[in-house]
Amino acid sequence: MTTATLETRKTRTALLAFGGALAMLGLGYAAVPLYELFCQVTGFGGTTQRASESEAATAERLGAAAGGRTISVRFDASTARDVPWSFRPEQPTDTVTIGQRDMAIYLATNNSDQPITGTATFNVEPEQAGAYFNKIQCFCFTEQTLQPGEQVRMPVLYFVDPKALDDPNMDGVEQITLSYTFHRAIESVD
């Protein structure tokens, strides 16, 4: 083997290794957004669906045709350790008619002496219910800034899709839990 051929093979191997490392780095950065997109589309991992008013209206018509069946919804709230807020649902449980829009209210109070901006993450249990729990309006879609001592009421407008009644994986599900956790928002750098 000539020196030129050996150098060419070494260069090719080095470029392939560098390209592989670069691809792995890119996949590492893309993994979180791709996973979130997958969860939002499929409801995997208890991720709720985001619905429009027209989708809610369609669900109400389907729900009415389903005979007014109900399901219990439990509301859960917590904060990350670095968020000095009190955060809780106004009402811990509610019985809702499947397909009908309903509203839950969460209360948040900033217990610190400085403004705090938070953002909420959420999930639904059991996991299979995530595909059928639709939020029309939610405080979790935007960052929330609370001034020192400020208390706010934060509504969640939602419905449970009547398609849940046709899913055998939902057989025996009598209660859905909607959980929120507030985290401190990442400060933007100007």
C-alpha cells in the first residue's frame, strides 16, 4: 500500500468519524423537540392534546350522542424547588360530561419579594387518557410573571374527547388526573 493511499484512507476515516460525531451531536439537540412533537401528536406519556373551539364544538355534538356519560377529573399542582409560589387547584376534583367543555381554575401566589416568571409543564394520567384530554385554553401555553405577593387565578378550558369511549384501552378508566408543575422560566439573554 502506498503512502498516498494510506493517507487517503486515514483522511476518509477521520472525516467519517467527524461526520458521525457531528450527526450524534445534532440528534442530541433534536431529540427533545422531536420527542415533544411525538408526544403531542400521539398523546404518549400522558401529553394532552391542544384543541380549537371548532374541535370542542364537534366533541360536544359527539358527547351528546354518547348519552351524557361522565368521568372524574382530578387536578394536581406543584412547583419546582426554585419557584417560591403557592400553587393549587381551586377545586381538587370535578365530574365532567364527556365531550362537554369544562373549566378548572388554578391559584398561584408569589411568596417572594421579587417578580418571578414561571412556565408550567403538564401531563395526564393514566397515560392512555392523554390522547383524549384536550385543552382549548391554558396558562401553560405562555410564561406567567407574578409580582411579589401577587395572586392570580389561572383557568384551563378543556374537554374529554368522546372518542375515548370507543378505545378499549380506556375501559375501566374512571378518573383522569391533570398535573401541572411550575418551573422558573429560563431568562432570555439580550
